[in-house]
Amino acid sequence: MIETLRVLEEIQRIDLEIKSLGEEEKEYLGRMEALGAELERAGKAAGALEEELSGMKEQLRGIEERIRESAERITKDEGRLNSVKNDRELNAITKEINGANKSRKQAEQEKAALMTKVQDKEAALAVRKEELRARQEEFDGLAGELESRKDGWRSAEEEKLKSRDAKKAPVRPDIMRKYEMIRSKRGGLGLVLVKDEICQGCFTHIPPQIFIMLKKGTEEIHSCPHCHRLLYAELPQAELEAV
Ligand SMILES: [Zn+2]
């Protein structure tokens, strides 16, 4: 059984390597997913700013129209001043000019205030767009890296599966099945070392008699009573060399 355990240990090492290849890929995908969500958020924020800006610009056009109308009115009234017939008419025209001047001034003030707001929004939008560009670049970089590493992972995995297959012959099929089943349920670890009567998979005590048998290298495969992983004990160096 010591040989079985030794082979299983090698197989498990390969299985763990294959698992970590998959985890590397998952990590990339996870980072890309998070970045994708960030991109979407930043995109929406930029879109909202753009909408606000276009509303403000529309408002600005309205104000400019009012300024233009007031100026037109003033020019027209000033022209009428040349052909004024009496004081009453002069007063009426002057009153109108004053009114137009007043509303032009007011519109110009509104325009200046709105322009400041527009500039602030434009600056905020520029920051958002830069953020968006940087995130997109990061995302594209990751996607490219993932793509270029995929082939390497696939061929490494194939290689490892091949050497795993080549190794498993000495292990009895029922033991192999048990190892596989526990491995799939227990985070990739189907076989664990027992050190000082403690299972290194779940860190609980195992019965001393099992530990003694493991040390002796019995014909039987033992499982941890708590986590059910297959167990092996570290043999003294001299014994290992004798096997
Ligand atoms: Zn255990």
C-alpha cells in the first residue's frame, strides 16, 4: 500500500497543478468581470453627464436667443428715436429701450453663470472619459493576456493529464474512485498527511491505532474519521529508501 500512497501523492500533486491552472484562468475572468462592471458604471456616469450637458447647452441657446432679441429691439428703438414727434413718444421709446437693456443685462448674467456650470460639467466629463479610457485599456490588456495564455494553459493541462494517466496504473480502481470522490468534495485534496496523529486536511486528531498502522505501512487504506480523506504518514527516511 505504501506504493499506492506514493503514487496517489504524485497524482494529487499533478491534480493540484491542474487545479491551479484553472484557478489562474478563473482569476483573469474574475478580474475582467469586475472591470467590465466598472466600465459599465463609468459609461453610465459619463452618459448621464453628457445628457446634463446637452440640457444646459439647450438652455444656453435659449438665453442667447433672448440676448439677440433684446439687442434687436434696442437697435430698432434707437432708430425710432430719430423720428420722434413729441415727448410722450420719446418717453415711451426710452422706457422700452431701458426695459430691453435690462432684460439683455439679466440674460447676459444668466449666460455667464450657466457657462461656468457648463465648464465645470465639461471638466467632470473629461475626467470620466479619461477614467473610462484607462479602464477600457486595462480591460483590453487583460483580455489579450488571457487569450495569449490560454494555449499555454491548455497544453500544460494536457501534458499533466497524460503523465497522470501514465502514473495511475498501480492504484486499484476502487481506491482511485474513492480518492476522486473525496477530492471533488474536499477542495481538491483527497489524500493528506497525518503528522503527530493530526490529519493535515482537517486538523483533527485521528485514533492512535490508525496512526500506528499508517506508520507501519499496512495493507489497508485508512481514511480520516472526520473529513474522510485518505491518509498517509510520513515514514522515516531509512524506511522510504528501503521501499
Ligand atoms: Zn481529516
